[in-house]
Amino acid sequence: MNADMKNTALPIDNERLAAYFQDVESFQATEKRTARRWGRVGWVVAGVSLAVNVTLAGAIVMILPLEKLVPAFITVKSDGTTSTTMNFNSLPSNEKAAMTRAAIWQYVRARESYDFADAQYRYDVASLMSNPTVQGTYQSWFLDKGPGSTSPQVTVGKKGQISVAMVSLSMVRPNVALVRFRRTVTMYGSDPQTSTWTATVGFENVATLPVSARLADPSGLIVTNYQAQKDSP
């Protein structure tokens, strides 16, 4: 009989049963409150995310278009390499203005500075960016090695260098720029001599420049008139 009692479940009194059901109801109520609380948090997070996404979308719409199609010309050379150029006239006006200013200063710097180590490169750039008349005048001056020549090849040569630094660049009228710059002549072993100069640069942009020339002159700027003189003290 003792063995039968061990295998038989004992009856649960009413008080213990009521306490058990009360615990179950309390647990279920707690779980419901937790679920509602997390549900509210989820809706808040979703609302904030939606507001952020709407704000970002509005910002993107305000700055559209994000891209501008600019025609580019790709030339395949005989050795298989390629070079790319863009149509200057297809650029936005602010980019065209920036490229024009950069090209003008590039010309002035190439023409007015001098260092024997890269004199050939500067000579080539200044010649390339000049029309035939300006180019002829510049080359005659630069290549002159006769008595009384003011060419830096004669006055400086390998004994020093000339550097320039822009002071200001402004457009005085269409296709005419006024460039003020400091010109420093340094002869090795002597103190640098600095003076201020003003250059008047007339120019035009051409669309028919050869691709090989575009590598040094991307905007196609050609100088049609150039005058530079030292400012009065």
C-alpha cells in the first residue's frame, strides 16, 4: 500500500490553488504591460526615424540635381593609352570662371618665373597658351642672348631663380584680366630682391585646341595680348 501512495498525486488544497492562479494572472498582467510599453517605444523610434528620413529627403531634393552631365572626349593613342578632355563651354559658369582664373595665373607664372631646371617646361606652356603674335614676341625676348638682353636665360641662368606670388587677379572687362604679383629674384649667395608687378592679360577661349595641348591648357585659354610692368615704389 505504501508503494501505491508513492505513485498517487496528493490533492492540492484550495488556498494553494488560488495562490497559484493569482501568480499566473499577475505574471500575465506584467507581460502585457511590458509589451504595451515596448510597443510605445517602438512607435516613438519609428516616428523619429520617419521624421529624419523625411528631413533627409527634403535636403536631397533641395540640392538636386546632384550630378551634371559634362561631355568628355576620350582619345586613344597609338600606344594604347588614353587621354580625356571636357568641353569647357558645357561647364557651369562658376566652374568656368574658376578654370579661367587658374589658367590666367598659370600663364603669368610660367612666363614671369624662371628656374633653369624646368625653364623648358615653362617656356613651352607660355608659348602654347599664346596666340601667334604674343608667342612670337615672347619667344624672341626669351631666346635673345645678345648684348643687353633682359632674358632670364642671360640675367639669371644657372646662378639663381625667379619666383612669383599672386597678389590679386580681377576681370576689368570681358576677356581682360588685371594680375598683380610679387616677383622675387634670388641670386645664389645674395639676398632676394622682391618687387611688385602688374600684368594686363587679354585672352579668349578656343574650342579647337588639339587634345595634346589640352593636357597643359584644359580650358583652352589663349592669350591675345600681354603687358607687364613694374609698379612704382
